[in-house]
Amino acid sequence: MQQDRNGLPPAEWCATPNAMRLNRLMRMARRDALMGGLGLSVAGLFSSAQAQTAQTAAQSGEVGRFMAVSERLTDRTTLDSRIGTALYVGIVHANPDRQAKIQALATLLENSKPTSAAEFARAAEHEDPSLKEVIHDILAGWYRGVADGKVVVYRSALMFDITKDAVYPKTYATGGPFYWVSKPPEVARPTGKPALTPSPFVIEPT
């Protein structure tokens, strides 16, 4: 194909500016569609085993127990079961022993019927100190949206829900021009005490 004007084909550099922009957008759209399809195909190949695990867990009631534990630990009455299923599969895939520990938490929840997350967490650590680690995994999953070292959910992670009146998720600015110069709303200083004993501070790689 004959080219000129910085390597562009004549049909493009001879066109009007609007037509040139439209041509570029069309090429980008086709490229994105092809790359998106390829990404979905690869994801399908690598997630089939986990999809089977999720289906089995849902049928056996494991996800339901995980959701009940999660709602108590986050002090929420409802959580998204789709996110919960993905978090459960990721947590168990990363540490298979977590399955039994989540079951232990569900049993403790049913028997003790705690009225708050702090009460439940203290009772769990008193029952079995090793349950503290799976509590960390569950809370990190819901608040950070990460399980098994992978991002399960971003914008719907609970850490953004807590601060949604003042801080937006780091994707794009949804406020007006210079919204960041306004003084954020006052937030009351926390007065509660940690429910769990201190854990080692781990600096994650970035």
C-alpha cells in the first residue's frame, strides 16, 4: 500500500480532520475488541477449574456459611453473594486449610450468636487462635477486594464504601472541576479497641 505523510495511507492523510479521527477511533475499537476477546478466551481457559469449585461450594452450602460469617465480621446485613463466591474460592484456593476454619467460624457463629463483629472476632480467637488468620483473609477480601493474590473486585470493595462520601475510587474523578480543594467532611475519631490481638506487620511488594 502506498504511504506518505509520516507513514499514513493516502486515504487517511487526504481526508478531513474529522474523518481522520473517525478512522483512528475505528481502528482502536477493532483492536480493543480483538484484544478483549483474546483476554476472555484466556481467562476462560484458566478459570474453568475455579468455576467448578465455586459451583461445588455453592451446592454444598459452603458459600452460604461464608456469607453468614462475612456479614457478621463486617457488621452488615447484606453482601453481594457473587463477590462472596469469588472471594471464598480465592481464599480456599490460596490456603486449602481455610475451608475447615471457615466452617469452624460458621459453627461458632451459629452456636454463640454474637451481636457484633468485635464480639465474634474475640470469641473466635479465644476458641482457636489460628482462626485469627482466616478472619484477616476474609476481611482483607471484602475490604480490599483481593483474594489469592488477585483482584476480585475493585470499585465495590468495602474500603471505598466506607469513604464514598469523601473519597472516590482511583479510576477517574467523578466530582466537578477542582473538587479536591473543598474541605472533606469531618470524621469522628474511632473510640473502639481492636478485637484481635496484634499481628506481625507485613509490607507487601508493590
